[in-house]
Amino acid sequence: MLRILIWGLMLIGGGVLSIWLDQRWFNELFVNPIFHLATFVVGLLLLALVMRVSRYTGRLLASMGREGDLPRMDTNKLVTTGVYSCMRHPMHLGLLFFPWSVALILGSPTFILVIAPLEMLLMLALIKFMEEPEAIRKFGDAYREYQKQVPMFNLRPTCWRQLLRK
């Protein structure tokens, strides 16, 4: 729940701050309808990609990472097959682009160029310093071995094909 709150604060706060800054720094670009239309379309396409990746990886975790009666979004089995065999955090890879898709939909130059990339870096830090230690506590040596064999993210085309499967 805390992570969802952090995400909400980042997106809402980033959006409000960037629009306020845009009105001072990029006023002509901020009101340009062609710029807004272009970023809106790209943002929607990116958001669709983010949602597709999240849905696919979430279903994988729900079907393969749960045993017994668990709260929603909780896992108790380490998943290391499918797309999880080529990267440890495929869902997070997709979600990393969520702030940027929101920024593009809003058409905010400050959000696109400054705030969304900073939020993406913050998300990487949260994965590294919150998610990874939590997985080690939950799965122990099995996760440590998994870390040695599989990178956090993988941009190889074979991994992307697995990630974007229907």
C-alpha cells in the first residue's frame, strides 16, 4: 500500500509541479496544440504498452507465484520461468515508463524532460533498495542464486518478445 501511495504522490505531485513550472518556462510550447496532440498520442501508446506488460506479468505472478490463500498482490513462490528467466523485474520494467507516459499525455515539457526521468530513477532506487532486500528476506538463498543468474532488467529482443506476448 505504501508503494501505491508513493506512486500516486509522484505522479500527481509531478504533474502539478510540472504544469506550474511549464506556465513559467515553456508557456508557448505548453499551449501549442500540435505539441499536445503529438505527445498525447505517443503517451497513450506508451501507456497501452505499460498496461500490457503489467497485466501480463501480474497474471504470471498471480498464477505461478502464489500457493494457498494469500492477500491480493502477494506471492510466496519464487517465479523464475518464462520472462522471469531473463529478467528479475519485468513488471517493474514496464512500470518504469508509467511516469513518462503520464507526462506525455499531459504534454508537459518539464514533466517529460525533467520530472518523469527523475521519478524513473527514484523507482529504480526503490526496486534496488526495497524490492530486492524484501525478496531476499522472503526467498533467501534461492533469490540470491537467482540474482547471480538473472539480471534485474534485460533489453534483449528475446526478452522483449516474451514480455510482450499475449
